[in-house]
Amino acid sequence: MAKYEYPKNVLTVSMVFWIVEKGISIRIDKKHVSHCRQLASQKMHKKTLFGSGFLISNEAAAEKAAAEKDNIIIWELSDKEKQIIKNIGLLANT
């Protein structure tokens, strides 16, 4: 099954569900939103935005990105793990 990635200025119903499910607080004024069922690039593939969606302003897209980023934990690699990764290719050649 294909995975789709949308531009930052697209907000799908699925994204809204994810935001709500994670308890992320976001407020987008309706003047920054326009309803959209299909992007022009989807027409030739006979696809639509699943469940419909919205085109959002750059300001709203920045708000969405900040809200999503606040809920992300980035795991860092330790020095030991970095060394293991560096040596992976070397071990295969011995």
C-alpha cells in the first residue's frame, strides 16, 4: 500500500484526528483555511484527499508544524551506538 506525503500547506482529516488523539493543542482561525477535496496533482492518479481536507495558510502551516514538533521525542544515539554503526561495515569484511 502506498504512503502519501502532503505539502505543509495541506491539512487532512486524518492529520486532525492524529492531532486530537495526541492531545495536541492547536488553534487555526477559519480565515487561514480553505476546504479541499483533491489536489491538482492527484487528478491524473484518480486520487483524492482521504476524508477530504484543507489548504492552510503559511501561518497556519507553521502553527501546525510547531504543534506537531512539540509532541515529538527525538532519540539520540550514544557514542557507543555510533561506534557500533561505524564498525558494522568493517565487521562484514573480516
